[in-house]
Amino acid sequence: MIPTFLINLDRRPDRLGFMAPQLDALGLDWTRVPALDAATASDAEISAEVALSGHRIGMGRGSMCCAITNFRIWRRIVDGGIPAALVLQDDVALSTLIGGLMRHPDWLPPDIGLVQFEHFGRRGGARLVGPALGEPVPGVTLHRLHSRVAGAGAYLVTGTAAAMMLAEKPLLRMPIDHFLFSPNVSPVFDRVGVALTLPGLAVQRDAGIASDLAGERRRRPRSPTARLVRLWYEINRTLPQLAAMAAGARWRRIGLHPSVPAP
């Protein structure tokens, strides 16, 4: 079985209580990973891997600590010789199909190092994806990604991809979901092999226990300059996206699989 690593702050047992029954019911082989806490982490601890300022995409302190926790999980994967692992935040609702996918990993193509399961943001959002790489389960297809998606709440990473990203990652200057899933700004996206499922098999849910990062994002409004920078990143990706479309990629709505529990 593909193992699962669950990121959870020591001071948030309520969120662990939300996730543990769900993971057990799915039959996942899961391990809790203590999250680096923005409330106690020192500048020295953070700045060893994440820039404290001068970000390409805005980051709060919680976002910085979240990225470092993901890096720690990748090192566990590499050091343990783990072929692939599922990485989860402690606020996601998972499709009942996830358990089967983790028990039978032969659906994963050899040239794909990251799989995004999460559907983040507006339910009707469209993304540029390549032709289907397979159908892991009936009604769910896997596609190579050619445009940005947000969220790092539920993703699969292979050991090969984790090793490559750790070896080549710079001092991080963007949130972890941009590093993983944004071809516009990520220095590793084009080499890792990034795919997503259509429809999505996970969604962030607060379940009455508010997210620390969500509050941080609300307190950090995007400036006009930041909006212009984001627009430039999008424009700069136009030619590669046109090339992908010539090879069969199409804009598709992601949606959410009905097997994801309702809120």
C-alpha cells in the first residue's frame, strides 16, 4: 500500500480528530507528521529553506512553515526508499475511492511524479490538461497538467520526484502549492511530470474548525503590483500552452467526484 503522511499541528488535536476516523475508514496506512508551527518557529529555522522576504508569490509565516513540513516529508520518503506517498493536510474530505487507489498503485504512469487529487476554489474552474493517461477507477481519469492549480491539501508524490525536488529546489520564494502545481513559476514543474484526476477526489473542509492558513490568506490582500505580476506569469505561459493544445490538451472543468463526503 502507498503510505499516507498527515500534516497536523501539535496544538490542533481537533483537526486530528476530524481526519483520523476518515483515514481509518478508508483503510489507509497513515502516519501523523507534526507540522512546523509558525507560532514557535524561529527565523533561523525557517530561513534555512524558505526566504523570509522577497517572495515571487506572497507568503505568510504559516505558509512558510507549511512548505518546510512538506520538505521534511519528502526527506522521509527519500530516506526510507518509499516509491510513492500520499501527503495530506488535516482539513481535507477524501473520496471513498482514495483507499483503493492507495492499495493498488499500478494506475500511476512511470513518467508522472506528482498527482493532484484536490479540487481547490471555485467548483466550475477549468484547467488545461492533456489527453487521458488512464482511468484509475471507473469514472475517474488521469491527465497531465499544463496550467496552474492551487492547493496542496491532498497530493501523491513519488520518491523519484521528491529526490529531484529536494536536490534542485532553491531557497523557496513561493507557497508550496505554486512550487508543486504552477507551471507559470515553478522551477521543477516541467521536469517532475504533474498530473491531476478528473474529477477531483479531495476538497478542503473546515468542518467547523477554522484553518490557520486560511486566516493568514484573508489578512494578506493582494496588491495591484502582485496582480500584475500574476498576469505576467500567465501571459508568459501562453506559448507552451498553445504547444500543448496542438498536441491534444484541452481546457476541462475539474469538478468534484460525488464520492467525496458532503459537508
